[in-house]
Amino acid sequence: MFTGIVEAAGEIAALVQHGAEARLDVRAPALDLADVKRGDSIAVSGVCLTVVELTDATFAADVSAETLARTTLGELQPGAKVNLEKAMLPTTRLGGHLVSGHVDGVGVVRQRDAVGGANRFRIEAPRALAKYIAEKGSICVDGVSLTVNSVDGALFDLTIIPHTAAVTTLDTWQLGRRVNLEVDLVARYLERLLQGEKAADAKPAITREFLARHGYLK
């Protein structure tokens, strides 16, 4: 688990494909790796990865085909900046919100405006995630715990204060930038809970009979 409070920015050293999977090498000179060992988790721009190799200032992780398909990691080139956070401890101060590091989908930056010393971003989320995003609720974007200012359909607004911009990669966002999104854990589990006993039912197969029974065919 993580908090969405970025500890340091790192840099992609290499992303090497191995069939449908990849090995990711990250340079992290500003992240204290003294207490990290192989098998520990580090969130890389919001994606929980397992450390498989480690030096004083770098670490490597294997990225599955599923993770490459659901996140922006496969798009990163050497030199790209990433947000880093080590897994939280029981004694960690929870300054953000509970983050699993399991990305729900990829959003797109649609607007950026200066507001005083801050920046306001408008992000478009995948339609399937819109129902989980609430005004004044929490969302994790590229590994950063942020408060949703307002919501308009699948679009939501964020205000990035100068401190957050300085210690994360968010100040590099431009129009069209794709970002990793993780919605609030409570929203996901609440939806499942509200299904009640129906949650145990398998999803029906989409057949001609199913479509006719539900009025899609005559």
C-alpha cells in the first residue's frame, strides 16, 4: 500500500521488452534505498512494482503484459521522469489517501491553465471510471494523491500547487499527456458491496438469445 505522497522523482534508465513483458530500470538518486531489498514494492508513477535488482541509486522491476496494457509504463522512453514512492509502513503518516498501486485506467490531459501561482488541469478519464470520481474526493494521478475540484461527466479538474509541482513530474504535463489513474479504493469496494448476492453471479455471455431476451433483437 501507498499514500500517494511522492518521495522523489526518478528517471527511466531503460525499458527492455522480453516478449509481451518488459524489464524496467530506474535511476533514483534522490530516493533513499537503504531500507529497500529485493521483493519490496515501489510505486513508479502510480504503478506498484516489485524490486528484482538493486544498487545504491538504481532499481529494476519486471513489468507484466497486463501492467503494460493498463498503464503508461510501456510508453516511457529513457530519460523520462517518474514519481517514486516506497511502500508505506504501519507507522507512516497518511498525508494523502490509501493507494494500492493498481492502476484502473489511463486518462488524458485536456486543459492546463495558470491560476495565480498554481496550475489547474482538466483530465479526461475513461468513461468506465467516471462513476468513481467525485467532487472533493481523492484520486491518484501518476502516483500523486490529489483532490478532485470539480467533475463534468468523464472530465475532472485538479489544482496543482507550486510545492506539488516542484517535487513531482506534474509540472511537465502538457495537453495530450496520458496519465495513470487509480480511483479511490472505497468507491470500488462500495460498488461491489451494493451488488449484494448478485456479485456472485457470473456475467452472462452475450449471445443472440441474450440480446433478444433484453430487447436488442426482434
